[in-house]
Amino acid sequence: MRDRLRTFLGVWAPLILGGLLIVFVVNFFLTATTPSGPFSRWPAEFSWDLWRSVCTGGLIVIAIILAISTLGRARSTRSRRRAWGRWYRKRKDGLEESRPPETPRPPQRP
């Protein structure tokens, strides 16, 4: 159970968070409205669309970096686990070969 939880928290949770971040950023980019009107605190010459694009691009870059680092960590963990398994099997096979055959027990008296 612990290994499954570690796998989820180490690999799948960051990938899911990165995917959700990308979804929310694209939603923000497509649906955010430019504040306007007499009560808007933004100056008239302020380029809202430029800042919306910059924030969207920055968050997408962060989500992609999160996904790339998570996938790299998963690949290296998987390769280490395979290498350890090969080493363990070799060691176990080597110990079994060097072990002398078991001698039968002497008969027990009833």
C-alpha cells in the first residue's frame, strides 16, 4: 500500500496538478475580460491583453517543467528499481549455488 501511495504522490499527483494548472490557465486566457468602466482601477493605456498573455505563458511553462521533472524522476526511479531487482536476483541465485545441499535428518524416535 505504501508503494502505491508513494507512486501516486511522487508521479501522478504532480502530473495531475500540472494538467489542472494548464486547464485553468487556458480557461483564464480565453474567458478573462478586460476591466473597464468608470470604477476600473486600471489606467486607460494599460495593456490588459499583454499581461494576460504573459501570465498564461509563464504558468504553462511552469506546468511543463513540473511534468518534465516528474517524468524524469519516474524514469530514473523505474530504472533504479530494475537494476536493484537484477542485483538482488543475482545475489540470491549466487547464494543458492554456494549453499551446500541439505543433509537429511536422522530418523526420530517415536
